[in-house]
Amino acid sequence: MTSAIILFAHGSRDPLWRLPIEAVATEIRRRDPAALVSCAYLELCLPSLPDAAAALVAQGAARIKVFPLFLGVGKHAREDLPLLIAELRSRYPALQLDLLPTAGESAQLTALMADIALA
């Protein structure tokens, strides 16, 4: 089964804002050159989540993990994203679509941020 990852973030009009999100995608590709990975944005940037998913499905992805790169679990993570995921599941019923917890819910990320602050 071909798997893919979508790094999902809010989006911004500032093109520099995207650099850290794209750096994560680049690091994933560096670690696994065969990885199918895409960035997607809720608003103000392209591609949208539906467009990124469509491109990955067209590349043969049968499973997509969506990793929300939000530190907090606000309205976008609690309400907007589940609606987008439901729409994708309806559009692609054969696709295994996994919504991961937000980055901010990761104990690993919390520990890493503490390490950086204490360094």
C-alpha cells in the first residue's frame, strides 16, 4: 500500500511563513527519498487540503496521514479540520485517511521545545 503524508498548517499571506512547514517536508524526503509528502493549508496559501489529497491520490497513494502542524488545539483543529477530513473520506471512500493529533499534542515536541528553551 502506497502511503503519503500531508503536513497541514494554517497558511499566511507572507511567503516566508511557509518556510518552516516546507522544511519539515524536505526533512521527511531527506530521511525517506521515496516518501510521498505534501504541504497543505487551511487558508491564504495553496495547495488546499483537498487539492493536496487529490494530487497524492493521483500519484497512487492508498493511505494518507494528515499531520496538523498546530501548537494549540483551537477551532481549526477541533472543528474545521474534521469537516475537511469527512469531506475527503466521502470523496475517496477507498482511501485510508488518518488524522494524526496536532503537533502541539506531541510529548516529543513539548520536550524538544523545553530542551531548546533551556539550552
